[in-house]
Amino acid sequence: MPNLADKKIAIVCDWIIDWWGAELVLEHLLEIFPHADIVTSVCFSDHSSIKKYKIITSFLQKIPFLNRSHKVALMLRPLVFESLDLSEYDFVISSSSAESKGVITKPDTLHICYCHTPTRYFWSHYHEYLNMMEFGILNPLARFIMPKMIHTLRKWDFCAAQRPDIFIWNSQNTRARIEKYYWREAEVIYPWLDTSKIPFSQEKKDYYFYNGRCIPYKKFDLVVETFNQNKKPLIIATNTDNALHRELKGKSNENITWILTDDIDEINTLHSEAKWFLFPPEEDLWLVPIAAMATGTPVIAYGKWWAKETVVDGKTGIFFDEQTPESLNAAIEVFEAQKWDAKKIRKHAEIFDKSEFQKQFLTLLNK
């Protein structure tokens, strides 16, 4: 491993508001680089993993309303990251699913981008975001303005993707997108979980479980519609108290229980006690189904992208083919007819332990 003791290192993130998959990657990077500074557009988290670190935020932190919504601040965000002064750093690591890859570094600064996905609302999911805006009464205005801005934003995003010296992809699915949209090549290093901290249980209760940020592409609407039809017990946990959350909660029948929480221990307990876990979105990467499998809970997943890289069909879960209640309900019937071995499911999840991520990252840096 290279000697980094006398090197100045910055880890750059798009934003730090919630604490989900991208933030876990930040946590694991900080364990590798404990003397690094954190640089981001805005930070509103007081998570214990970052309390002892120097956190540098942009001018956006001080702008009310815009600092809480990166989508509303879209036209500002390229300027936000280009305005960050990273001239004192020897190494810059951007953990990016949006604009943080676009920071500007000196010629002798090594910039490594760990890319979670090309910016979804510019590229692969642009039309989905356009059709399912999250701005309430401002939705019509947003739908009118976004097509006028998108060409300029895509040009900037492509340019920003050429700035890192090294790209790391987080999955084979992300690799295909980055090659298509950014014309970049690199190697895949999967992100990981600390499986030793996830409780394993063979004692299961009779309910399905789903959790995550309640945003359109996560397909909470599909889950609610499906379980309104089949009347099976379902628990949904989210930390996102937005208009979509309130709308879907209002539509849910009595068999669906909503829990508003970001307590990781509570969520892990719900994972471990669930008989089944749902994974309905098209995800380039998501650590939540790995967390479910680490507790010994099998996964019923939409059979594309990240699910194909993590779930073993018939052993740790099964796939459904279409994002419709009919397809999901048909898969549920097959799913419930099978027997599942919690110990084998847990063993599979241990392949994705964080020690492997850290080892591969250091190996790449060494090269």
C-alpha cells in the first residue's frame, strides 16, 4: 500500500442528508482514509460516523430551501462543485451519483471517482423523473422548465465525467451505463456491508418487508397496489416523509403498516424478523437487499440489473419479470410455495462484506 500518512485526502460527496447506501460507502472510505476531509454541497446529518471529521460545505449550504432539494437547485449545482477549492489536496475521491465528480483538481492531484450511476435524472431515468416530479403544486412548472435545461445539463455532466483520472464502477450494470453515457472505462468494485453487525435470525414472522427512500423509481406505488390486492401483511419502513409517502400511506389498506424511521437497528430487526423481503425497482446498485439476505431473509426481486448480480434465483430469492401487480403477485405465489434456508442465504450475503471492498480499493490505489 502507498504511504498516505503525509498526504492530504478529500472525499467528495454529492450531499449528506439521509444515511443510506451512498453514505455507507462514505463510511467505509473513511475507515480506509481516517485522516481525510469530507467535502460536499450540503450536510444536514449528524451521523456518528462523520462527527469527528472536518466537513467542508459549499455556498449552497446557506441558501434556504435550495439547500434541502438538489433537484430544485439543478442549474446551480454544477457551479456549486466547480466552486469548491481542492487545491491543497493530493488525493480526491468522489463518491458520485450526481455532480460531485465534476470538482476541479490540480494536474498533480489524483482524482478517483467511485461512481454509483450516471446522473439518473439526466440520462437513464430522465423521462421517469419528468413524469413523476416531486414538487407538489410546482410540478407543471418543473415539467415545462426541465426540457429547456436538460441539454445544457447533459453537456456539463458529460464534461464533468471526463475530469476524474480513474473511474470505479459499483456494478456491471453501472459499467454499461457509464460506457454508454460517459465513454469511460474502468473496473468494478462492489460496495459492501459490515455483515457482522447485521443480526441473523431463523425465527421469522409472517410479513413481507420493504424499506428505502420513498421516491418514484423505488416503486413504493407498485408494492402498495400489489398488497392492496392480495391482502397479505406488509411492513414498509422509510425515512422520507414527503408527498408521495403521505399519498401512498393514505391509499394503503389495513394489511399495510408504514413505519417512518431512519434507525438502522430498528430496520435491521424488521429485516431479520421478516419472512420475505421485496426488491421491486430497477436498481444499478442497492445495499438493502444484501442487508435482508444477511439476516437470513429471502428476496423477491424485479429481475434486472443489480438484482441479477446479488440474488441467486431459487436459493436466496426469486425474480419477477414485469413491474406490475399481476407479475409480482404471481411470483409471490411461487415464492411462498418454496422452502428457504436462512443459513445459506446468510452465507451468500457474507460475500459482500465491507472488508472485501476496502481490500480491492487499496489494491487499485496501489496500482
